[in-house]
Amino acid sequence: MEFRNGSDLYVLTNHEDGEYTESRIFSYNVETGDISPYFIFENWIKRFRILGDKKVYASQWDDALYMTSETEDEEHHFTIKCITAFDILDSGDVVLVGLDGKAARLTKEGKPSTIQTGLTGDILNCKAVGSEVYFCGAKGLFGKIQDLKKATKIELGTNRFLTALETNSDMSKLLVSGRGILLEIEDGELKEIARDIDFYESTEIEGVWYVTAGTDGLFRVVRDELERVSAIPGYCIAKTDGAIAIGGLDAFTILRDGVETTIKLDRNVLEKIHVY
């Protein structure tokens, strides 16, 4: 998840209390250090995006896409039993993917339809690039959906679970991350960067990839080599000019100008910003 508004970073964190789970998105101003709650949802959010004045999100193990604004709430259901990810095209249409090779589309007018992918494997994530949608998934599944009609598989030579993918700023490269593998694709050429660590979300700043690795911390890719930037656990990542935010469980970490600041979202902090 990556989105911002000027100097404000929106950071996705998760909270667990027994069987109760909650996703909490906070707005953090990198200039002032001010924190405020932006969106709280009583389940784990799989993906969150902004579309105009609407907050768009999908919940874990759900078949629905939710949209909310100051004036209305929308709920769109699909033939995908479990939506694992979605992304928004430049046209404003939303593409969704899920288990068993399922994919669907929601037009900007709110009309849903099924995309016949011809796939059977689980699709775990997707990324809109121009008019195409790249996807990755279980057992090395990777490819793209063209014209929102058909899916083309691309063999990467791995059977690892591929769980996330991201483009660089000019969309000339793709970074594909997963369980025990990190791959970069440029001009159709595949380069393996690392193994043996489970990687999650990534982003690119001034030509350098940054990727979260759960309890292994945050890494960056320098001259095709992996370097640890921080040992702080994290899964979700967001960026603004000169700063990175890593969201985790009841905490997030800001890295700016080589300085690492971790904000623990304990009861005292949450009461000050009126979450409790």
C-alpha cells in the first residue's frame, strides 16, 4: 500500500486482541510529526486505495469491494470468493484478483464483470501498469491481463509463492517479491536478487528499491545486492519525498535522512489522537 498527500504519509498498521483484529491507517506528517487516525476497519484490510473522494478497500477473506466517502458507502460483490488484491487503472476502473485464478472488473460507473483468465492457480497480488495488469501468485504464478479480457502467463522459472509486485517510477522495471525470493524484471529480462528471506511490499526511491521482510526488517537493493536498512519488523510500506514509513503490528517506523523513528501505538498514544 502506498499513498500520500503532500507531506502526509498514510501508514497501514494492524492490531490484534485475542480473536479481534483491526486495520488502522494513520496520517503522519513528516514535517511536524503529527499523527491522526485516517481510517479504521474492524478486520484486516488486504488493500487500500484512494479514488477521487472515495476510500476503496478490500477485507481479508471476503468477496466484496468497499468504497466510502463523506456522502455515501458502497459495497460491490463479485464471483471471486476471496479477493486477495485489487488495483486502479488510469481510466478509473478497478481490477480485482483472487483465489482459483479468479479476476473481475468494476467500471468507474460501478458496473461489475468477470474477467475470464483461464487460470486455476491462486492469484495473490496485482499491479496496474498503463492499460495492463500484472499479477503474481502461488507456485510461481506470474503474468499479465491485457485489455481486461485475457490473461497471459509468463514463466519465471520458480515455484515459490509470489505475494507482491511493484513498479519503479518510470514503470520500466518490476520487482516481484515472495516467500524466499526477490526478482527484478526489466525489458523482459529476469534477475534474481535474493533468496531465503520472505519479502513483502516494496517501493522505489531515486532508483533504489526498498522492500519489507517482516520480522527480518527493511532492505534495499544496491547494485543488485541486498542491504539491510533497518531491523524493525514491518510489512506495509509507504513513501513521500525523502521519507519511508513501514507499518507493522501496533507500530510504524519512519526513516528520514538516515534517522529511524519508531512510533508505538500504545494506549497512551491512541488516547491522545482519540482512537479509544
